[in-house]
Amino acid sequence: MLPQKSIPPFWHALFIIMVNDTLVRQASMILKCLLLMYYKNSRGRNYRKQGQMLTSVEYLMLLLHALLPTPVWYRFFLNKDYGSLFSSLMTGLYLTFKLISVVEKVQSFFTALKALSRKEVRYGAYATSEQVNAAEDLRAICQEKMHTPILLRCKDIFGEDRVSEWFERERTCPLCRALVKRADLRSYGDGSTSLLFQIF
């Protein structure tokens, strides 16, 4: 829903923003469900790629959430009934704070896209066959044969699918509890979304 050309009353503006936010949230959930179905039905589930895709989609939706209320509040703050100076001041303040918020969201989105395009693993490197043989080719988490072994920074070796799933929730090694994953970007790899409405 786009804002009307006339200045909307406060409650009408709030209603437009909440409807827009709800529609974008629903579209985000549908897209995430489609991605989850795709990755569930593909051969050799890739938790790392799935998590990165879901995180990128969430950061794109957070950017849209930040942009959607802008035209509505811009039109609302241009209300000259409160005085030209007050209207101009409120509009300028709103647009300044909105610009700061949007720049932060754009940076987070591009960071998520950069993580998606990288081939290397953020929390270690792919293990060589000698390293896997030294670790007796068993996973410490589920005791199965490793398909894509990852050597973490703490020198423990795990299969990529299990350890990627682990790092969606934790930042430490599952075995020695050493800090392995930096807290540079919040991961939405499990398909979660932000719960709060983006009102301003």
C-alpha cells in the first residue's frame, strides 16, 4: 500500500505501515519456506549454504522493512498545521535518522551477500586427508564417517554439515569450547525472523 498524496492522519499512517510490514514479513516467510524446501529435497544437505541464503534473505527483508515506512512518515511530517519550522525540523531529523538506519542495513545486507559468495569456511578450513586420518575419520558429534571434513581454528575436525548446523546456534567448538566463530553478523540460518514491527 502506497501512501496517499494527501497528508494522512497519525493512526492512518500507522495502519498503512503495519499492513506494509505484515505483507513484507509474509513474503519473507514464503521465500524462506521455499528455500528450506529446496535445500531439504536437494542431495547432500548443505547447512552452511542454506544458512547463508536464509541470512541474506532476512537482511534483505530488514532493509525493506527500514525503507517501507519512509514515504508515509515523510508525508506525515510535512504537515504544515504544526508550523513550517516544526514541520521542516521533524522531517529533517526523521530523514537523518532514517538514512543512518538504512546505511547500517545496507552494510549488513552486503556483508551477508559477501559471506554467501565466499567459498571458504568462516570458522576454519577444509581438512586434508592426512589431518582426517590423524583424527581417525570419526566425528565427535555423531560418530559417523565424515563427508566434508572441516579443520576448525582450534584444530578439531568435524563434518561440515554438522558443524555448520552447530555454528548457527553457538560460537564455540563443540568439543573443546574454544571461541571459533566471530560475532560479526547475526545469523538467521535457521529461518528465524525479527519479531518487531518497523514502525519508524
